[in-house]
Amino acid sequence: MTTNTPDILKVKPFAELRERFIEGVFIPYATEKVGEETAQQIAAGLRSPNEVAALLLDCMVLYRQQETRNENYKALQQFSETVTDSQMIDLIVRRYGNLERQVITPADTSVFPNVPAVMESDASLLLRYSLSPYGLSTTGTRMGYRFHALTLGARPIITVEVESDTVMYQRYEFTSADGIERPKDAQARMTEAYTGKVELRLLAKTGDGSASQVLCDSVFAYLSRDDIGQESDTLTVVSAQIQSYTIDVSVTEYSEPNQLVDNSGLESALQAYADEQHKLGGVVQKTRLYQIAHNFNAVDVVVNQPADDIVCTWQQAPYCTGVTSNVQPKQAI
């Protein structure tokens, strides 16, 4: 998972830290103890790569850099945008978002060895966490519809019964949501202004993303509950429109050491980009395909497919049916 590290938690470059120590710590201290002239002479030795004291200083700076990295790693785990440890993600979303990681496929303990459960990915869980403030109310907003659709089945059914003037019962009915089918993505829009007619598009986690009627019906029933649904909205739930395409690139490489194209790595990177854009409103840009190919040492790049950029609306999602790459040596001029 890609993270954006805050500047305050980035480790300073080795040369900068080394010079800061000499100028900011050593010279002032040595000047006070032995005088400015002697302090400058010793500082010159610290800047010489052949001096024993310089080697010792190098080791101290490297050690400090590693200490800082370790400390920053611990600090980063406290931020949802930069957290990299799955257990810490679970802790953060449970503490601040009242969410739990979804069980995609329940564990099977009837066989040996036991088959562990397939759990929700970190990226999916953090997406729901970022949407969780919109779950404090009903649907109605675009983000509210999206949050409740992605957390299908999570909210208990709450009923209130008044037995007498002094006795009232509030009942919470929890149902197991482990293994139920949930959408990968959801987007809602009002299709006719000022009418309350809302269309919700769903992208499934399986296949090309086409949502089954069963999934659409489940989401519709959940979002129509008295404690979730917007009374003034007329909701329609349908599958996303899938825009299928293939990625086919032809590249050349220099037949020299460290200049060859890693064909397998190139195709994996192209597939990863396609997976990243498999969402409602996804965009597949040819310029990104060129960039990825050049990152793997490609010299000349021709994108055969797709012929043009694929720009999907909120109702659509791009789906890559296959990735192929053809690598040829660069012909000498």
C-alpha cells in the first residue's frame, strides 16, 4: 500500500545530518573547550574520509538515522493515511470509526488443515473508515449512500417497545454478516433534480464487477430500512455498466546489462494499474501505460490497446480482460 509520509517524519539525508552535527554541535562545543582555531582543525579532520574520527562520526550518523526510522515507523502507525500494519489498522478503525474488518469468506474448520477466513483488504477497510463519519446519519448524501452500501449488514435492527408509562424496552438485533456478498464500490446520484429519485450503482467484487440481482436486492433492502433510508428518496439499485478493454503494449529495450525490460514485472505493474482503476468513475490513461513501461527500462513504447483513454462516468467501471506485452531489442541506427 502506497503511503504519503508527512515531512516531519521523514529522515534527513546523511550528508545534511553529518554537517549539522559538525556545525551545530561539535564546533561550538570544541571552541569552548580548546579554542576556535583548534576546533576548526579538528572539524577539518571530521570532514576527511580517511580520518578515524570521521569514520566514527559516519557510524554515529547512520545509527541515528536508523533510530529515527524506527521511531517514525511507530509514529506512522497512529495515522490512518500512513499506517502499514494490518493489526494497527484494525485497532484504529475500531477505536475511531467503530468498524471491524469484514469477513469475505468464513473460515472452514471442518477440514484439515483448517482453511483460514478470507478477510477484507487494508485498502478497502481504510476506504470505509474514511467514509465512516457519513454513517452517523441516514442515507441522503452521496457519501452516506456509499458508506451504508459498503457496510451492508453491519448495523443492528433497533426496535423500541413501550410496556407502560414507566417501562420501555429498546431491542438490538444483531445478525451475522460474515461471508455475505458486499459491493466493492457504490455511487449514488439523483437522476432528476428535485424529485428524490436516486439511482445507486454497484460494483461487485467478483468477475468483471457486474452486480448480481441478489446483491442489488440485498443492498436495496438494507438501505430501505427505517433507520437507514431517507424518507424523501425513491431509491433504485442497479449494477454498474462495465467497460471492458485489454492492455497490449509493444516496447523495445537495449540489449545491455541492467537495461533489459523485466517483462513479467511490466505486465504485473500494468495489471496493478488496471486493478486500481477498476472502480466506478475509473479512468485508464494511455500516458500512465507509457509511464509504467518506461519505469521498466522500455525505450520505445507503443500502446496498441486501448486505442484511446477510457474515461468512465459515475455509472461505469473499466475492467481489464487481459494484459500482454511484446518486448523486442532496440535496433541500432
